[in-house]
Amino acid sequence: MEPQQKILLIDDEPDILEFLSYNFRKNEFKVITANNGLEGIQKAESELPQVIISDILMPEMNGIDMCKIIRKNSEMNSTPFIFLTALCDDYKVLHAMLSGADEFVTKPIRFEYLLAIVNRVMAEKEN
């Protein structure tokens, strides 16, 4: 049996974390969660997940600043990073992608679509 892929979910909305955690666990991921950008950095550094999904607008530190910091860590500079956010204006998308993200997915969440993106970015990293 293959070891579980570790996914880090970062969002300040408990309902979103619960929904995503349930669905990723159902798809055999080991789920780690954080409630803000600072906690996200700490969990990313201690857990070294295979993929990170983060909101942008959060307390303590926003997702864009968090992504920039994570990208400076040599152990995580190529970890797939996906923004999942309600923001959808072109400037924010561009700013998020320039911070080092691999993908940008807008809420409301369509889990099957998000799972497909996670699987694709993880497969791309392996190649």
C-alpha cells in the first residue's frame, strides 16, 4: 500500500476546513489544517506536505505573503501550492500567481474539480 499523500489546508473558515478535510480524507489523503498564514507556515515547515491549499484573505498573515515565505524554504520551494479563494478579479489572480502559486481556484468549491487539480499538480511534480 502506498503511503498517504499529506495535504495542508489553510483557511480561516472552519466550515471550509471541515468540508475539505472530510473529502480529502475520503480520498485517502492525510490532512493537516491551519487557520491563518502564520500557522500555515509553521505547519508547512514541520509537516512538509506534498501539496498546500490556501485561502488568500486570512488573519495574522494573508495567503500571498505566506506563499512567498514558503517558496523561500528550499525544502518547499517546489511543493504544489493552490490558492482557493472567493477573490476572482484579474489583478488578485495575477498577484497570487506571481507569489509562487501553481493554481488558483475560486469558491464556491467544486470538490471533484479541486481534487482533479490536486492530482494533476502532484503528478506534474513527480515528472
